[in-house]
Amino acid sequence: MAYKTINPYNNELVKEYDDTTDQELQDTLERAHDLYKTFKTQDIKERSKMLHRVADKIRERSDELARTCTIEMGKLLVEAKGEVELCAVIADYFADHAEEMLKPEKVETSANGKAEIHHQSTGVIMMVEPWNFPYYQMIRVFAPNFMVGNPMILKHASNTPSSAQLMADVIEEAGAPKGSITNLFMNYDQVSETIADSRVQGVALTGSERGGATVAKTAGENLKQSTLELGGMDPFIVMDDADMDDVAEIAWRSRIYNAGQECTSSKRFIVMEDVYDDFVERLKNNFSKLKPGDPLKDDTTLAPMNTKKAKEELQDQLDEAINAGAQVVYGNEPIDLPGQFFMPTILTHVDKDNPAHKTEMFGPVAVVYKVSSEEEAIALANDNPYGLGAIVFTGDSQRGAEIATKIETGMVYVNNFRYSLPELPFGGVKRSGYGREMSRIGLMAFVNDKLILTADKPDMDNLASGLVASKNLDNK
């Protein structure tokens, strides 16, 4: 696997990296496992101080981090700066709140003694992360697991090696012990070897379905915990009483942010027939105002896609959808620039037999559906293999909340843009994966929920009569 930075704006090779050797991997595993043993006896307050220093160091080097990300995968610089600040926010959050969230929990029981659940570290965690949010994906796993006391080994995407290494360096420079997170330029066999290693106790992956299935299979064969955040075809439902000014302002941003290369991008717009024409016209108007160009410049509003391969794959998907009957109401024209630019495109008349109906298009292509009832909108929202996120716009927020309960996703935002904040759980259902990252749920993804039952002396009367195991039944 070739790890290299190629600027998608001008197609220039910036830097190449040597693959990780088997010896480097073994040294990393040993160092991480030794650190796990140190973390087990360390006061969590010490890691809290370290993690705050990580947040400070991220902010201190924010310009360098943002520029590196933009040059490497094409993200608009303003978006890269936002991603970097979010990383600092996540680090500060878990530094502030993890100790309280990890406190032992008392359990009411009829057993003899006092019962508590202790949340303890489990060991080294393997991270497999994608290119589209190279820092955020790292930090949302690193920050909670660092507080838990689980060291991490990172295999990042082959096209964002500079971002991965820079963030790992920043974390270590901030004072996190060596081995807290180690970025390695690994091949797939080494990833499987790492997951199987007895010192590794879990694996977190964000990426493709194929990658997720492979990692989940390896984790399952080796009886390791795993969390998967995979693709999405998030619906954006517009009811006929929605504020169309709000809808228009959010809809284009929700599809174009990060050049549409986001699992939680709104990819399917499900619009009531009374406001359908208005919606399509406003979406076209907003798409037409986007300006492609150098993502490092402030006046650029349309970034290139991350690689030539990604652009070509999206074009193939779009051509397939058109050949199957989809109509282009805007876009699908070349952009006369050398980089990997893709003109934002709007498709309509996508029926259930069209591949675009159930295939994620990871780029700036919006599919718009017309519906005539709330029930039809909900059914259409759920008629896809994914279940990551959704957005609902309606003039009645309570109605929106009721619609949200019927949508088969892990997250729904009513009259809102989607949020990624450390206190909010992130993840989905169906082919979007399982498990959650961030929030207390994410903090607990790789902990040992250990029961400790403490008594001054055993309950000898019940033990002698064989009643200990059946005591709960007797008391019911």
C-alpha cells in the first residue's frame, strides 16, 4: 500500500512515506501494552491534565494542521480550521468529564454485600480511520480511550498520511506518553495481525462497508470488541409547513460540506409536493453560486474531491443513474480546472429500480424525491440499506420529533443542521454499522464493566442451604 500525499487541487505529489516494518509493528505493540499497564495504576486526573495540554497544543498549531489537511485531501481551509477546533473541543470535553462518567456505579441487589460496576481499561485499541475528516476521526476515538487508559495504534487512510502523522506528533509533543497513540503506515495483513494480537482488545473503524466487514470478521474470529461507522444515505425531509428560507440555507450546505464527502451528508432530499418546485429551484440557485478554486483561498466555496479515483467513481455512478432513467436538473458538466473538481449535480425521477436509490454517492450529487404525504416520506426515508443520520424540517417541531422517532437511523436533527459535538453520540444502524463514538456511550465502547461484590463476611446460612444462586428468584 503506497502512503503518499497528492494535492487534489493541482495533482502534485507532496510526500511519500515508507511502509511500516513488521519489527516496527511489534515494537509498537509492546510499547502500547506496557503503557496500558502503567495507565491501570495512574490517577485519571493525570491523564486529564495531559489531555487538556493536547487541546492547547492543537490550538497552538491549528494553522499548520489546517493547511496540511487542505493540501492533502482538498478540504476548504475554513472547513479544515473548523475541524481542528472541534478536535480541541473534544479533547477538552473528555478531559473535563471522563472522570465523573467513569466513576463506579452502585447496583441495588439482594445479594450479600455491596455491588458496584467499575469501568476499567481493557488494553490496546486498534483504530482504522478514513481520509475525509483525518483529525476528527482520530480524536473522537483517541480522547475518550486515552481517559479510559487504552493506548491506541492507528492505521489511517493511504492518501492522508501527513495529517495522521502530524496529529500523532502534536499529541506526543503535548506530553502524552509515547505509545498513547502511534500512527503506522500499515498494510492490510498487518492490520489483521494487529487485531489478532492478544495485547489488542478492540478495534474501531470508520470507513467503507467492505473495510468494515473485513475488520468485523477478523475481530469476531479473535473475539475482540469492535465499533463500525460506515456509509450513509441520509434523508433530508421537507414537510409542506417548513420554513423554506431555513430549508434553502441548510440544504445546500448539508450536501456540499466537505465537497459532499461525508457519511452524514444529506444525500436524499424527500420533499412534499406543495414545496417541491420551490425547493429544487432554490437548491439549483445555491449550487450555481459555488466557486471552485484553490481551497486555501478564502473566496473558494467548492473544494476538489480527494482523489482522481474518487472523482471517476462518482462520475461512473452518476452515468449509471442517468442511464437508468434519472433526470439531471442541474450539473453534470466538467469544471475547467486541473484538480479533482466535480460539478454539484441534482438528480430527480430516481425510481426504486435505479441504482442511485440504494447506492451511496460520496460526493456533491443530490437526489430529490417528490412525496405527497408524511407516511410516504417516512417510508421512503427508511427504504435504503443505511441508517446513519437524518434531517427533518417542519413548521411544528413536535411533529418533527414524532417523525424522527419513525426514521430508522442512529441520529435525527429536527429543524437543524447536523451537529458533531463530544456530548452527542455518533453512529448508526443497518449497514451504517454499530456502536457509538463520542458522548458517554462512546467513552464506554472499550471498557471492562467489572462487577465487584463486597461483603464483610459470606452469607453462610444461604450458602449452606444452596440458596445463594436462587436468592433473587426466592425474593420475587
